[in-house]
Amino acid sequence: MHRFLAARGQGLTYGQCFLLYVAMFLVAFSQAMTGGKVISPSRQEAFLAVQPAVQSHRKENYKFSDFTLVHVTESKVFLEGQRSGWLTTWTPYNELGRPTSHMSDLSPAYLPNAIISLLTKDAFTYVTLIALLAAFLAGSFAFLLARELALSPPAALLAALGLGVSPSLIYWVTFPMFAAAYGWTMAALYGLVRYVRKPDLLSWAIIAFSVYSQVMSAYPVMVVYHVYLAAGFLVYLYWRLPEFPRRGRDMVRLSAGLASAACVGCLAAFPAVMDTWIATAQSARMHPSVEFLRANLPPMASAWDWSRFVAFWTFPQVMGDPIATDFSPLFNGRSLAPFVVFLLCAAPWRRTWGWWLAVLAMVLADASAPVFAFGAEYLGLGLSRSVPSVHAIVPLVMIAAISMDALLAPKVASSSGDAAGGQRARFIRLLLATVLYGLLLANAVAVSHHLNGVASYRTTLLFALYAPVMWVALQRRWIVLYVLVVLFHLSVFDRTELLVQSRKAIVQSSPLTTELQHLLSDGSRYAVLKSADDFMPANMNAQMLLRSVHTYDSLSPVRYQELIRRLGGESANYGRTNRAIDAGSVGSMDFMLSNIGALVTREPVNSPLVEWDGSFNGLLVYSVKHRWGSFVRVPMSRVRQEGDAVTLADPSAITPQAASLVRDRGDDVELALRDHLDTPSVLVMSQSYNAQWRMQVRVRETWISARPVLVNGAFQGIVLPPEADRVKATFRPWIRWAWLGHAMFGAIALLLMLVALRNTFRRGTPVRHNGHTLEP
């Protein structure tokens, strides 16, 4: 047996190790790939207050509600929403209409997502495919980086496993932008090393596409953290990589190549960045307070706080099931597998000190309020809420890979005495790793007793047994034995954190939502009154293609937030959330302009404007009578005008149902006006004002440009000249030019294939061998 283990361990190639990674990735994520199952944190019954038709043993956790309220709903709009071009750019379902989101999300404006959107039209399947691809690529690029740094094949395998099937990515699989951030950072680092060694088109393209992918698919603030990490890594390469150019001309050429790749990546993402910047400038999130950004940071004021922090990163399973709803709310999902923890305890300082400094800086930002505030205010780290230490996964994985390489591939000894010294040094390092591993495990047990009064001793014993097995595997270089430990842990622990559901079991309708679909079939919206603010949360209504005045959007415009306050509602978290308005607003000017056709409440509504429609599990539904409709018209003489803003103050001057839809493709609308007035007037559309709408009107069979105006501080209006009879409204955001990035990278890919074919048919072309070493 020991001969088999030793032979297999010593003889593993990069190709074999990568196949092992693929096999273990399939073990980890097989549940999400078979049997009609998809990634989902819940079956959604609780959101819709319906009883499940069939009981399921699969885990649920509503902590990950963004999956339901943002990722799936936005994806449904992308896949099924009305559009005039290749991309859905406007969603009418929340916030009185708003632009769709194209960064750090799941937009087909990002090239890989565009390809995936051709494979399915189901939003849950679409998100599942994107999440699985992001996790797989994260591990794959970690493998390639380790290989490019000349680490041994088992070390490259460890890097892939430590990231691609890490507990952190499995825990957060419902948030693909996290895996994308880690994976494309690894890709960028791999591209940097490769470009320094061989500045060819492929290396340049890897860097360019990595930059593009980071901007388009990663959580924004993580991009900033990883930019600093990449800058530090480039400095490290300068000092440690023999091939790094030292002459001035070569340095300029290298810098120009790297800068051009980064610029191309940024240019490809430019349309999405511009639209996001415009939305951010109109929101309340331009300058959030430091305290708001620190809201998710765990307390780090006592010894127990630090012990808990370390326990969460190392052995959270000792304290229970991390994915369970009753697990500590302070746990942010970031943890490392025990096989990675063991290698971190054996890390060689001389080869890893730079990575440890990166980890230290991130932990320091967690622990020190002044350091965090400085980063948020001056270093660009205040884009969104984030815990700095969560970005330590990339350096920790690389430290573990380097440790594996150092233990398995020591320098060739020049004498028997040196060989014995090398064996003794390895023995001491492994002994130290075992002791430190035991102390970390004991710390997790102590923290569990401190928090819960009890610890899982079966799990503790099993984790303790890992240590001697890994010790033997690394001391004897029996890599297959080490892989078996990884596979066992993955099967028993990590894969159980994967939140998957049967696609058929996910509830997407209820008797109440069906009734709302009937009442709102004319394109009107529903509103929830405060007595029923526990009704279906905002944004989920898009799954049923229902229109609502409410929102769950971090970049909702200040104009919309002020409208909600006038309607008696609240706009929480810098305008991110609104779930209800006040019953006292029924019949007001803002209420009527919002084209609300139904109300959901738990208390009766006393208003001649509404009539009771039905009761559903304690929720009352009222239909709104005598509505003004989606379009109203007012003579210019009856409005107050200030620049490009007008105010309607007199309801008696309003002509309801002033236009009818001729064409509605979401971002391209044509209207037929009911009356042909011989004086200027204002047509008000029941949707949020956005300056990127372009307006045209037809006068005497001729189309001319019209002036858009802001109506009552929130609504879209158009100034109509006399005798106008038709209106065209076209939404023109920057993102519609995102196809240029697709075309550019498609052309680069085609050029790379042509170069590869040319090299294949050339005779005598040597094959590049990656036999370099990276000395400390």
C-alpha cells in the first residue's frame, strides 16, 4: 500500500492534478447539476405565505435573500423582459421603472453571461450556471497561477481545491460575484507572471479579459481590494522573479503592455461603468458614512472576539452547521478547509511573508476603526459594505500552496548531511504545524463553549484525526493519502453547505399574486400599506411579472426616495429598501400619478377611491377605481415651470387616460395621443424620470425632438407642441454599446486561434516548457 501511495504521489503531473480538481469539484457541486435541482437558498414559501405542497429535507436559509430579491429577479428581466435590441435595459416592475443593473451581477452585457443566456431562459438555471462557472474558474486560475510560479503539481492542486471548492465559495455560492472576484484576481495574477516571462498576445489578452471580468462581474469594493493586491504582487515579481526586466527600455515596454491590457479591459467595461456612475450620482450612496460601511464588521474589542474571529476562519463546524439559520449571525461565511489550515501552520516565512503582510493589512482594517476609515475615505474602499478580512482568501490560498510546495519539493541536497538536515527541518515544520493545528482546534472548542455552552466533540475528534494523517502524507510525500483526506472532508462537511432546491419545489405564485396579476393586467402597479409590510418583499414581484411602487435597490434615485416619503413610506439604508406606503396617501396627487391599481393591507381602507376585492390568509386586497392611467396630460398654462422641471398642482387640469400604447418594447415606446390640442401641453408618463430617455413627437406627419421634463420631482414628462398626435420614447443608456466589448474579445480570440494554428503547422517550433523556479 505504501508503495502505491508513494509512487502515485511522486508521479503526479499537472494534467493529472487538474483532473483531480475537476473530479472533486464535481463531487462538491454535483447536487446542483443533477436531478432537476438548482442553487437556491429557499423554496420561497415563507416569502409568499403559502404552505409547501411537499415537505423537503433540503436546507433553507433566508439570510441569502439577495439571491431571491436581486439575482433571480434581475435575471428574469434580462431573460424575459421586453426590449427592442439585444439587451434588456429597462425594467418596469419596481421603483416606477428603472434601468437594469449591469455590474457585479448577472447581466448578459458581460460576455460569458451572454453565452449562458443562450442556453436557458429559466432565471434559476441561469444563475446556477453562472455560479458554477465562476467557482470552477476560480479554482482553475488558482491552479494556473501556482503552475506559472513553478510550484509542484500537488501544490497547484492544493491551490485549486483551496479556492474552487473552499467552504467560503460553497457557503456563498448564491452570490456569484464573490467567486468571480477571487477567480478573476487569480487570472490577473497569472496573466501578470506569464506576461513578465513571455509578453505575447495570449498573456496580454488574459490580463485584459481579467480586468474586464473583474469590473463586470465582481462585487465592486472587492475589485478595489484586489487592485491593491495585484499592485503588491507586481512589486513582489520585480524583486523575486529573475526574468523581470531591469533595463529602462524593457521596463517601459513592460509597463506599456500592462497598461494597454488594463485599458482595453476597462474600455470593454466602460458602458456598464458609465451607467452605474450615473445611477450612483443620482442616489444617496455617493458619500455613505463610515459607520454605515462598518455595519457588517464583527466586534474585535476583546480576547474572546479575536478567538471567535480565528475560530470562524478555521473550524466553525465545531460550533454547529455554519449554513444553518441558528448559527451565529456574526459568521460571515469566510472559512478555510482543515487541509488548508494545516498547511498555513507549516508555511515557510521567507517565501510567504509578502502574502502574510497582505493578510495582516486586511485584518488590521477589520480591527482598527481609524485604519478602516482611512481606507474608506481615501483609498476607494467605501464603494459598498464589506469586511476587509474576507479578501484574505486569495493570499491565504497562495500561502498554503507555497507551503505544500516547500514540504514536497525541497532543494536538492549536496550531501548526505544536507539531506538529513532537510528531512529534520521538514519534520520540525510538520511537528510545529501539528501543534498549531491542535491549538486552533482547541480554540474553536473553547469559543463554542463560550458562545453556545457546548461543542461538537464528534467533529472535533474527526478534525483532530486529520492532523496525523496529513502529517504522514506530507512527511512521506504520499499525496494520494492527502487527497483522500480532502475528498473525505469535502463529502462529509463542505458539500453539505451547498444550498440547492428542486426547481419544481420553488414556489413562484400564490392565490394573492394570481389575483394581483388579474387586477394589474392593464399595466398598473400595486402598493403595500404599512399594516401589511410583511407581504412579499420588494423586487420578488418581478418573478411574477407584477409591477410595484416599492423597491430593493441600493442605487434608487433620491427623487424616488422623496416620492416614497411623500406617500408616507420609509426609504431605509440610503434608499435601498422601501416595502410600504401609508394609507393616508390614497388619492393624493403622487398616488394618482403612480398609477396604483391595487392595494395590499391587513386593515380596512376607508376611501371612496377603492373597493374591496378579496381576502387571502389575512391580507386584504383592494382595487383602485377611477384611476388616471399610465399617461395624463396637462396644458402648459396650468403648470408651474422652473427650468426642466414642472409641477402639477391642480388635479382638475389633468386629462386622464390621455394616450394609448401603440408599441411597448420596454426601452422603446410609441404612444397615440387621445386629443390633438392646439396649445402646448405636458404629457406625464407614470414612470420614474430618467434623463437617458430620448423623446420625439409627431406633428403633421413629421417627427421632431421633444423636451423631456421632470414632473412633480419624480415622474417622466414630455413637452408637447401644438397639434402633436404621436410620441416616441426611447431609452438610450451606455450599456447598449457593451456589444463592442464582446466583438473585441471575440476578435482577439479568433486571432489567438489563428496564431495557434500557424504555430502548430510550423516545423521545428520548440514547445515552451515551464521549468523555471521562483526563488525566495
